[in-house]
Amino acid sequence: MTSWLRVLLLAVISVFLGPSQASAPHALPADSPAPVLLMPVFHLPPWAYFDADCNARGVAVDVLGEIAAGAGIPLRYRAETQPALRGEVQFVLSAQERREGQAPLAGRPAFELDNVVVPSLSNRATRLAELAGQRIGYDRDELRVLQALKLTGAETVPFADYESMVDALKRNSIVGAAGLREPLVYLLHDRSQGRALMARAIVLEAPSVWLYLSNNAPAQWRDALTRSAQSFVQSRRYTTLRDRYLSQALRKREPTRLDCPSEMP
């Protein structure tokens, strides 16, 4: 499973659709189809997912939804596995470091995330230095997490996705699971010790999350979305949205679907 926060938050949560480049956006020719502001939805609850009725849900869905609404621009959602559509406009969050050639919408990060190690109940580690030599799992697509783990001297164990990693943690075949705090909370909700484990989470790093818009966007859209994004960053609404999903997940995990139509309203 490719992390939402490496695609939409790359992440969520940067399969990368990629952040925008530095060249100036341009208005589409008059004979072009009306542009559609599309948000790719990658299955990584609670960041982004489709519920049982194929409604796009998640922290990042709500973040981008509020920004698009503030700009007065309709937003559509697309399943991550579908091919690009003509006239598509990509609207993404990215936890990737700022690099030359990338132009985020707002002048400062929208929020920060925690990559953490959740130790098993049998593991008494409370500090990064105590992870040396221990078997710690990670999502094989999350190279940032792998690099951070290597600095601790841990024995790294790759997994295809968060679900299989958390299952291994429950079986005690690894002594810790590394990754984004929120998906780990979500997957550990049904374990009676989940809250206790998360309270012992050891922070690996805190990458910043930026907002990007592809160069397909009309110039007036970029201006409106930039203003809305800046307002969102200043409001600190992200914390409210995140905490709502986490509190819901710890009570009862919502059913999700992976077979929804390619584009959803």
C-alpha cells in the first residue's frame, strides 16, 4: 500500500502523481473541456478512504474540501488506481521536503505529522536509543521512515502495508511498528491495549506537510486556492479535523470500500 502521505501527503498523505512544478500556471484554451479539480483518494484510513457508501472520507479529504470550498471551487474525488482524466487538475498534500522547482500554495506548512515507532507490550523501549538491534517493521514504500530507523540501529523489517505490519506487531513477530501515528492509532483501535501502546509511541521525525496544485490549474483558481489555503493554515483547523477522526476510530472503526467508481462527487 502506497502511503497517502507520500502521495496526498507526500501523501496525504506523495504511486506518485507528483507535486506541482515551478513554472507559472496558465489559463486553459477556450476550446478545452472545463477543468475539474480532482483529489486522488489513496486508501489509508483515517487520512483518506471511501466509506461503505463510496463517500470520500478522511482527514486529508476534509482538509482539501474546506480549502476548495473556501475558494468557491467544486471538488471531485478519484480512486488512486484510475488513469488520469483529460483536463484533470491535481490538488494534493505533500509531506515531501520542499525542493527547488516545487511551488507550494501557502507560504508555510499546513501542518506537521509524526512518524513514530509503536513498541509491542513486551518491548520496554521508551527512547530511540533503545531500539538498536530490535526488529522494527515499516511500510516498504515509506523510505523516509526507513532512513530514520537506520539511524537508530534497529533491525528493519519491510511490510507491504500498514495492516500486515500491525498484524505482525499483534503476533509479536516484530517488537515495534514504525509509521504515521494516525494510521497506527486507527489500526490498533480494536486492541484493548491500543491506547496504552500509542501513549508509548516514540517519535522518529516530524515532517512538514505542504499544499500543491498542478500546473493544469487556471491562474484564477491558483489565486483563490492560495488565499483559501493561507486562511486554513492560520485557522489551525487541521488539529480539529484530525482529532475528530481519531476519536471516532478509537470508538469504532468505520467500514471501508476499495471497489468504488473511478470518480466520485
